[in-house]
Amino acid sequence: MTGALFDKPLALIDYLYDLVQLILCACTDALAAMRQGARPVLSVYLRQVYFTGLEAFKIILVTALLIGTVVITQIVSIAGSGSETLTGKVIVWIVVRELAPLLTAIIVVARSGTAIAAELAQMKVAGEIDYLESLGIPAPVYLIMPRILGVASAVLVLAIYFEIAAVLGGFLVASLGWHVPWEQYSQGVFSVLTITELAVSLVKSALFGLFIGAICCRQGLKVGRSVTQIPQAATKAVMQSLFLLFIIDGVVSLFFLL
């Protein structure tokens, strides 16, 4: 499925263009909704943030602590004692710059991406979207925009939580297992934790969230009237989201290295 979509460069370009258009329309609709004070749209946005972000907090926290522990253990086993400052630097390079945004986005795709695509597909099959349109409620404003922005907001906040938990969890392991002092560990962390490093993490997280939301909404609304298309839409949303995550990750990393 994914290969058929991305085998042809022109098909990939058209696909990315549609996603960018969907994201831009969502941002435009959000500004209009803010000026008009659309409370139902805000309610949908908050529910999406709650489901995608708050309910996934425990999963993110546990994953971040495990990743921080594994990274610290590997660094100490390779570099040996006396590598406290290097340990702090490497965990920033690995976790803050790369792993935190990417793993957070993957968890969100697996947990919330399928739910968004399946929910919208079910609404499309049941005719609920047509009913909303007949009532004068535009589907892009009420269904698409709050979900895209809600997922983007949740991914951004969860990635920050991931980074904090991994860095502090890594220090906890280092201090208990190898008696690494906080002064040396923090010196290594803050010596490389620059504005550029934070910008890379935030840009990746925001783009991941926007494109995950756009892909899942797009796939959910593409179904016809067959119930069997609902799981297919969810599968396509997950596969295309994961594939595009790695493309965005590589492009953003390359951009900041130039």
C-alpha cells in the first residue's frame, strides 16, 4: 500500500502537496474560529488534546525512563568511568535531538492515529458528515482542524515531557549505579543544550504532529460507504504516517546541519 503510493516521485509530491494544503487550511480555519469564538470547535480540540496527550502521558513517561536508562548504561559501558560530562552530552544528542520527537510521534500514531482515522471513517460511512454539512456545519472546521491542531499540540508537549524524563531518569541511573555527580552530568547536558538543539526538537515535534493529524484525517475521510473500508483506512493512516515521519526527521536534521 505504502509502496504503491510512494514508488512514483510525482505521486509523492502530489500527496505531500495535499497534506500541506490540508494543514494550511486547518491553520486558517483555526484563526477564523478564534475570531468568531466557536466554542464547539474548542471543545473538540480540547478532547483531542486530552485523548492524544494526557491519556498517553504514562506510556511516554515509562518509555522515556527506559530510553534514558538504556542510553546511560551503554555510554558508561563503552566510555568507562570518568565520562560523566560526555554522558550528559551524548544523552542530549541522542534523546533531545532525535529519539524524543520520533518515539513520541510513533506512540501517538499507534495510539491515536488509528482512532482518528477509524472515527472519521465510521462517521463517513454512517452518513454523519453529510448530516453535519446539511445543518450548515462545515466538516473541515468542526472535524479536521481541531484534530490536526490537537494532535500537533499533544505531540509537542509530550516530546518535552519525554526529554525531561529521559534526561532526569538517565541521571538517576547514573547516580545510583555509577555515582555520577549532578554537577558533572549537568555540565555536560547544558554545554550542548543550545537553542539549536531545542529548535530541532520543537520543529520536528510540531511537524510530526501536524502531518500525523493531516494523514489520519485524510485517510478517514477518503472511505466510501463500505464498512470494510474502515480498518483499511486506519491501516493506511498508520503506515503512511510512519513512513512520512522518517522522511521529515531526515529532512529537518539535514536542514539544521547545513
